[in-house]
Amino acid sequence: MCPSELCSVAAGPRAGRTGGTTLNRRVIAALAASLLLVTAACSDDDEPEASTSTTAGEASTDSTAAGESTDTTAAADPESALPDVITIGVPLDTSGNPAVAPAGLGQLAGIELAVQEIADTGFLGDTEIELETVDTQGDTQAAVEAVLGFVQDEVDGVVGFALTQSFLAAGPELQTAGIPTMTGGLAAPGVTEVGDFVFRLFPNIGAIAPAADVEVAESVGATTAAYLTQSDVATAAGLQPARKAALEAAGIETVEEQTFASTDTDLRAQLTAIQDSGADVIVASIVSGSQTLVYLQAQELGIDAQIIGSAGVTGDILSQAGDAMQCAVYLVPWAPQSDDGNNAHFLELWGESNDTPPNVFNAYGYGAMWALATAFQEAGSVDGAAVRDALAGLDSVETPLGDVNFQTDRDAGVQGTNIQVQDGEEVVWDPETECTR
Amino acid sequence: MQQFINGLSLGSSCALLGVSVALVWGVLRVLSFAQTQLMTWGAFGSLLALRWDAPVLVAVLAGIAVAVAISAVIDIALFNRLRNQQAGEFAFVVVTIGVAQVLSSVAAMRTENQAVSFPRQGFPVEPLTVFGQNVPRLSVVMMVFTLVAMVVLGYWLQRTRSGMAVRAVAFDAETAELLGINSRRVFATCFMVSGGMAAVAGIFFAASAAQLSHTSNDSLLLVAFAATVIGGLGSIPGAVIGGLAVGMISVYSTVWVSPAFREAVAMLAILVVLVVRPQGILGAKATERV
């Protein structure tokens, strides 16, 4: 008979043949229709245009023809030896882990906007830029395969990458092949150290955030700090030691360190340990997709210590986290409030074709593509060494992140801005302005 | 004390999913890898209703309906065929893995691999303060729901005619058929109930995190299996106890050992339970018929 324990439905061996064989196709059809309805609803309301991404190993191209020049912003050099088509490899994580994909998708949108503008303005004359976009899926092996594909296809340059660990695995192949590479969204150290063909627009956050952290911590009179780190993302994991060292050097004692993984959905245990430590400030080294979770669960636990977070906050995150992010401070390499570089132009251009405001990923995708295009124009050819030298010699390139050059270690040297969330809005942090929760 | 509450909070989530897995295992003898995707799709169904300004209760029901519909399709279109062909248990497991992949891929495609906002308005998300400790109100609701579900399932299985039919089919479907029980309907019903419960868990998780993605619940699959193994495969109360145990183990291993070893410690607990009491805390010893 059936097992005796209350409610247990476990029993003997499963029987073999069970019931009739005729399927009720009408039932299936009706249910399938309901599922289709749901799939239609799964997407965001603001669904962007179809992506050009493909999975690794299945590179596709998306060319944007250089249209007629609409202004005289930068007329092409008549002596230029640029070919009809410049092929740019774009390795980006546009699928896979949702904690990382927004960075890839955002960059891609920025890159495509830049390519369109380069074509529209005739910046490279009759030369058109063709993007060979590969979705690296947040996977290191996929990134390596993508780069090997670029080398085989003899692309003229590469712009992209969203994960430092993927780049560090794949980047040496680009260096060996002599392909000029402008990394977009890599915030960890060690990027330009791969070789002289590698440049970075996005700053090494580990080099600039610690000083900003100290400034914020001292402004609230902190003497102790706790650290929460997303340990499976190189950018976050690489940032934490530098932040800790800077704060300790400033006399701020470490009282707790906790980590979590991108797949974790409950951080209450870590946050409670941090709360119990009584830290005056909480330094959170986290990436975009985990920000909401951290802030909401910290608020839920009644944590009121000053949180010094990380870049990557988007409008969606502000909306999702709501007042849980009130007074949080974080350093951003790009702020929409900034009037540095050509940010105002970028905001206007973005607004012409998008209903939602741009985020940091859009900004540096746009800036990185323009920087590389400028180098091609300066070099007047697609010879890798010539483009590399042109990039290294650029004096001042206008980007949304400011006017930059790559003359110091091939790093644009962007310093960033401390941002504070006040009443759901991002404002430039001012230590004199009191923020109440 | 707060960590104990955190453990109960996490455990209540694990318990609800564990009950869902236990029901499928208990009746269908299928270790379903699709349960976390049923959670996710149930949450997406609820999200759809919320975007249409439906009240929270209606949205929850909509999410349940979506998961139940998917479960029905899976059972009618796949499981039933496998049963008719007398496929082995492994075939069912592979099918659920495949279904999970398909559901995940479709959701990923439709959401462009991004986490989408899940509105929390109307959900009980404000924390309760009990004896100076912060208790997530949503977790309290989930715990109450889990306990109510356990009692209702128990009553259904033990006290109702249809529940007796379920138990009969679980024991021996062929004999049950000879006694006039429509085993096909029983299998479908159990899988749909299980899917509905997974959906509720998914909706609570999404509301707790204020966001939802195609991978939101993937990490919970192992947790759910751990809950059912510790509690006793197929035992509903065992799944609840197992879920709470897994929650506690996860929290205290995070605090006392390392977050990096959280899953490892949970798996170690499974190993210990399997060695000491192979049938789990409340599981029945397997009987061989001759």
C-alpha cells in the first residue's frame, strides 16, 4: 500500500503503461497559444531594434555605409589610403549572465551610434565601417574563439569587451596579430599591460576609485569599513583590494569582508554580518546586474551605514531600487551631468534615436568607436602598426568621458565623478550637501 | 538572531520549491530540472499581468496559470508519450533538462538577456520589526503560504478521493488503472499543481529582488533537490523541513565558513543525510515488490 507517513506520496516503483495514447491536440494548441502570449510579454516595453549579435563562432556583419557628408566636421584626407571598408571586430557579452549582458548590449548600442554618425558625417570619406559583432556570452572560451575568428578574418581593428577576464584570455591573440584594440568597458587592472596594440578608454577603476572612496568615507567621519564584493567578476574582485588598501591607509579600519556570486539571489546573510560589524561605511564592489539586489536587501535589513557603491547604475536600477539607493555614492567614469568632452553632443545625438536616456555603457561604446575611427583617419591606412601609433599619438579626442589621449600607458586617464543618489536622481556628489534617508 | 531569521527566510523559499519538486518526484517519479524555469515563467506571467495594472492577487493567479499551462503542455505532449512508450526514468530527466533549456532560451531571447524590472508595488515588501530584528514581510508570507500549501496538499492526498487516487497511482499506476483510476489525469494534475507552486515561489523571488531574468532562479535548482533529498524524496513535509534546513545551512555556512563554500556545505549535508539515513528525514524506506 501507500507509504504510511503523513502526506507522503512516495511509493513503490513507477508503473509502466499508463492511460490512453490519444493526445488532445486542441488542448495543447490552446495552451501553446497561451504560452506564446506570455513569450510576447516577456520582453521589455522598450524593445530595442534587432541586435546584430551572434554567438561566438558565427560572426555576422553589419555594415553601415558611409553616407554623404552632412557637414564638414572632419573631411577625409585626400591622400588617405583607407580602403573602401574597414572591418572592426566587436566582441561583446550580449547574452549569458544578465548581470553582465547589459554592459555588452549598452556598448554595442553606443558603438553602432558612433558608426552611424561616422558614416553620416563622412568622417572617413568614402570608407565605410563594417562591424563584425560576436556575442561572447560572458564566457572566456567564447571570447577566445571570437578573437581567433577576428585574426582569421584579418579585421582591421577591435573595439569592445565587457569582461576583463575574457579580455585577458583573448587579448594576447590580438596583440600577437598586431590588431589595434580599443577596449570599451574593462574596469580592472592589467588591460593595457597585454601589449602596445591595446588601449583603454574606460578607466582602471582600481586606480581612481580608492581615492574617491577615501574622500567620501572621510566626509561622513568614518573610522571603520566593511566590504561586500562580487567575487566572480574580475572587475569587482580586482577593485576591492585597492579600495581596502586606500581606506586602511587613510586610517579606516576594516571590520568585515563578505563576498557573493553573480547567481546569488539572497545576500541577507552577508549583509547581516556586515550590519553586525557596525561599520561606518560599506564599500560595495559590484556590477550592474547585482546592484538592485544589494541595495534592496540592505534596506530591508535596516542598514543605515553610508554605502559607497560601484559604477554601472542605470535608470532601470534607480527605478528598481527606489529609495533603497537614497544617499548611496559611487564613482562613475561618465556622468550625464558632465559637460566634458563632447558629452552634450552625445546626449543630443542619443536622444534623437532613443526614448530612454543613455547609460555609461552607451557612452563609452560611442567614445571608444570614435577614438578608433579617429586613429584610422590620422593613420590614413589600416596598417596595424600605423593605427597603433596614431592612437598612441592622439592629442585630444572628444568623447563623452572627456577630451582624452592615450599617451600614458595607452590609458585614457579618465578620472570619473562621484555621484550620489538623492530622491531617485543622480546628482554630482557634494560633501557639503547633507543627504537624509 | 537575525541570521536565524535570514535562514528561515531563505529556507521558506527553498521549502516551497522543494515541495514542488517533491510532488513531481513522489507521483511521477521524475526528478524535474524544469521546475526553476516554471518558477521563472510563472513570474513572467505575473509580470505581464502587473504591466497591465492587474492587482497583485490577480497577477499572482496569472503567474500560476502560466506555469500550470506550461506544465500541462509538458505533461500532455512529452511525459504522456514517454509513459506510453514505457520510457525509463532517465528519459524523463533528460526531457526536463531539454524543456528547461528551451524555456530559458525563449525567455532570454524575449528579454534580450537582460534582467527586467519586477514591480514591487502591492507586494508586502516592507520589513517587520520583531524584537528588534528585521523580518522580511515577504518571507513571512512565503513561509505561511508554504505551510498552508503543505497542509492543503496533505489534506488533499490523505482525505480526498482524488488524493487517494494520486497515492494509488504513485504506488502502482497499472493497478490503479485496473481499478478505474485515470492515471493520465492524475499525472497531469500533479505536474500542474507542482508547476503552480513553483510559480508562486518564482513570483515571491522576483518581488523580493525587484527584477527578473531568464536565469534568476537557476541557482535554486540544486537547493530544491537538496531540500527534497534531506527531507526525504517524495515527502511533502520532508521537503518543507529539508528546505528550512538548507536555508539554515546556507546562511550559517556563509557566515561561519565562506560564501564561496555555501553550496559545497549544502551538498555535504546531503551526503551526510544520504549516508546516515538514505531515505531522508521523513522519507519512507524503499520497498521491493516480488
